[in-house]
Amino acid sequence: MDARATALPELPATDSYLLRFTSLYNPGRGIAVPCDEAGLVDIDSLTQGLRTAYFFARTMIGREYSLPCVQHLH
């Protein structure tokens, strides 16, 4: 067995962001969807279930969810 380690190719750094809607009544609960750094969501890339949850959270801002915030994932 060859014990030499092989170097992996350098992968380009990609930034990932989530648009997070936090529940007003249940701490630690909420809905998060992928977005860009400006908070724009690519609706077409979401699954049907996540798309439905995203639209629901948007309509329930101030009633069930807080205003969304963009979270940067490292």
C-alpha cells in the first residue's frame, strides 16, 4: 500500500447564504432557504416543499415569522 498523500485540486471558494425567517413564538424554529448575498431567492431552484414554505413564511411576516435576515454560511 502506498502511504503517500495525494494533493486534491484547489476548488474555487463558493459563498453560501440562507434567507432565514425566525419564528416569533417558537425560539429556534423557522424557515431557511438558499439565497444570494443580497437575499434574492432563485424560486426555480427550490423543491416544491421548500417553495411552499418560503411563500408561506413571506405571507406570515409579522404574524408568525420575523423579517428575514441573510445568513452567511462558511
